[in-house]
Amino acid sequence: MAKNIGGAYHGIIINVSQRDRSIFKTAEIIGKKKLFFGFLTFYKIKASPDTIDGTIKAFQGNMADRVLFRKQEFYLHFYRDDELIIVFRDKIFNVSPDTSTWAAAIAHGRQLKIADKQLDFKPNRFEDEDY
């Protein structure tokens, strides 16, 4: 897919990361990937530059802190061009798709006990999307 300079952001949000899952009805869903017999759904959503701040606040404010009865932290991320916005329940990092800019976000994720293999922030470029 070609670059989208100045265009929309794409975001990746897992269903279990949200307390109230009806929030997905408020988003422009442009892709879905289901895993583990449909228990996990990864949503790819689209947000315009005019709405990205409100979209981030809405999803960040709705983030869950557990799955069933187990404490669990999550993140979601949005990207376009050379921007990558990593959103934790308590903090936001503005970085680029270049992994050399991710150190602080990864450290924060580790502090929240998110597994290293989950801190890959992928896809983070339109060219890497597979759904």
C-alpha cells in the first residue's frame, strides 16, 4: 500500500483491551483478524487527523486492566507515514516506525509486565498490513 502523507491514521486495537466493547461501534473498522477460536479479535480502525486525539482519548479511557479475573495491561497503537503513537492506559508515546525510537515505550510496557514478544507494535506502516 502506498504512503498516505497527511492522510488518515490506522489503529490496531484488540477486543479484550476494552472494558466496553460497544466502543468498536463508534469506530470506522477497516479490518479484523480473529485468533484463538474468535476469543481475540484484532481490529484495524481508521481515524482522520482531525479526530485522532479524540479517538485515542476514547479508547485509552476505556482500556481494561484485566482479562476475566487476571490482571492484565494492554496497549494500542496508531500509525501513518513516519508516525507511530503507542497508547498505554497511563501513558502515550509518540515515536516512529524505526525501532530505535521505541526504547522508552518498550521499557514502560515491561514495567507493566507486558511480554516482550507483544511489544512489537506491528503493523506500524501501511506497507506491513496483512488484514
